[in-house]
Amino acid sequence: MLSIVRQATLIFALCCCWPSASAVAEGRVMELTPTDARQLEYQRKAVQDMAALHLGRRISGDKQRDIEMLQMLLDRRIVSSGETRDLQSMGVVLGDLLADELDMEWVVYEDRYGRSKALQLGPSMNFLFPITMISRRVDAGLTVDIGEIYEKAMKEMEPYIMTRYRRRGFDD
């Protein structure tokens, strides 16, 4: 059963979330540096400023409102293909929503391909890489549904969350 879950994770990684499937097996995890934390804050502020200027909205921390706001930034072409920095900033906001819902933490993940900010589920080797979830799809010319990306990421982490709580004795 574990091998089926691991295979599904690798397939999902290749298609949706992770820069490479091999990263899961080879990576090193570190806490965010102060510079990393400032960069995430800068990216949140960039989205906050775009939303305020163009939509009259702010990041609220409410999943539905923030997903809707991110979608509006794309649908109204306020942010579009080629604006990688802004698209990745939107990925940070999406990541914050996932982190809140899934009790994940921002970390630095480093492997032979480089250094990335990722969400880690507890002390496990289960990660999401939300910063590029939006930008890769937009830059590939795909129609992007932010809500769908969010739900796919949630579903991907579900087996690991269930295992996490079972191990802690919460599975009555």
C-alpha cells in the first residue's frame, strides 16, 4: 500500500507541485533564514498591494475570499504569463492558506537542483511547493483555477495527514 501512495505522490509531484520527483528522496530541510522570511513577507505585500490597487481588496486569511482574490488577479489579467515574480508571490499567499489548513510550516528545501521554499508537514518528508504552483501553469499557457490547485494540494496531503494523526493516537 505504501508503494502505491509513494508512486501517486511522485506522479502528482511531476504534474503539479514539486520541481522534481527525485527531490523527495535526496533533499535536505532547513529552517527559513531571516532573509527567507523577509522575502516571503515581501511577496505577501506585493500581492496585498496589487489586490488593493486593482481590486480594492486585501489578503484576509479567509480561504474562499483569498482564493477568489487570487483568481481575479489572473482572470482580469492584472498578473499574466511572464510576470513570474508576481505569479510566485501569489503562490506564497496560496501556500499560506494551505499551511493554515494543513498545519504545515514554511521551510527551505535544498537538493541537487537548488534551494526552494516549501511547506513541510510536521517533521515528515512530505512537502508542497506552492510558490510555483500558479506560475508554472500560467507560463505553460494553461487555464488556471486557483480553487482547483488548492483542492488538489489538499487531497495530495490527505493520506499523510491521516497517517500523522493515527500515529499520534487520534484515530479512535
